[in-house]
Amino acid sequence: MLTPENHQALDSLLHTASLWRGSQQQFSMSRCPSLPSGHPQLDACLPWQGWPAHALVEILSPCWGAGELQLVLPLLRRLSMENRWILWVAPPCMPYAPGLVMAGVNTAQIIVIKADPLPTRTLWSIEKALQSRACALVLAWPGYLSPRHIRRLQLAAATGQTLGILFHQRNIRHSASTLRIRVESTQDALQVTLLKVKGSYRRDSFSLMRGQT
């Protein structure tokens, strides 16, 4: 049972500047390097105010072509116009260059690596790309993933100081990624749900209208 003296001491402790409380989103990770996503709604939900720059992000989609690339299109546009290299590893289909150009993306800064018949080789390619500081962004469709694979890719992203975004379809709940997002397509919008934000308890959800990039 709390006495008035204990209650006063506890209240004083809870208001200490060095203590982070679960209801607060501003914490030390908010000072980590970040890249604006180009979507104000998404940036407002993230402690970094954008994509975590040296980390691994998972984007889950029930099927390919459901609008998942809409989330990263502003980032593609910005990085490519800054003449920074963007690597696509094992996309389910070849990027549609005319569409990317119409969206303002400099396709001369994009390199595509086709999927290898052996999944382990595809994962090796993703890992090496993330470790290379020559790439500003790695987009990858790895197929099968285990928690062990994601731990290795998260470490590779931190080592190479690269943002890696994995597109896949299975919610690996105990993965080591920094951010996990689910996207679902509706008739006129993309429904975005934050499943995991490292260091935060928030699980926000919002809609992006088609063409809102």
C-alpha cells in the first residue's frame, strides 16, 4: 500500500527526464538517422519521422501489385534524383520504366537483380547489397524468410548503413526488423497498418488515397 510519502517519491521518479514512459513516442531512437517517406501520415506515426535510414523494414502484402510500391514511390523519386543507387532484388516482375519516369523517378539510378532459382542465393544477394554503402536503398522480394534470415539482413543493413525494404506475404511475428507494415488494397485507397515499430507500442492504421504520392 502506498503511503503519501511513497506516492510523492514515485511521482517524482515518474517525472524524471531520463525516464521513458510507454505513452511517450519521443525516445532515443527518434534521434536515429531517417529518410522522409513522403507521406505525412506515415511520418507522423514513426518515432524517426520517416523511414529508419540504416535498418530493415518489412512490407507485408497479400498479393503483389496491391499498391505496396505506392509507399516507397516518393523515396524512390527523391533518392534517384539525388543520383543515389537503388537496387531491386528479385522483384516478381520487371519494373515498368515508363511508369517510374512518369512518377518522377530517375531510372538510370536503378539496378535490377533477377531472382535466382536457389532462394539462398537471392538472400545472399540481398545481404551483400545491404552491406555495401554504395546502395542508398535496397528493395527486395526474398520469398521464404525465417527469423534467422531477418536477423542477418537487419545486421547487414546496420553494417552498410543502408535502408532495406523487404516485400513478402507472411507475418513473422518475432522478426528482428525495425519496422513491419501491412498494406491492403481497397477500391480507392491503400490501407496501411503498422504491425511493429521498434521501441514503440503504437499500432497505427491509416489510408492513402490512390495517387497520393
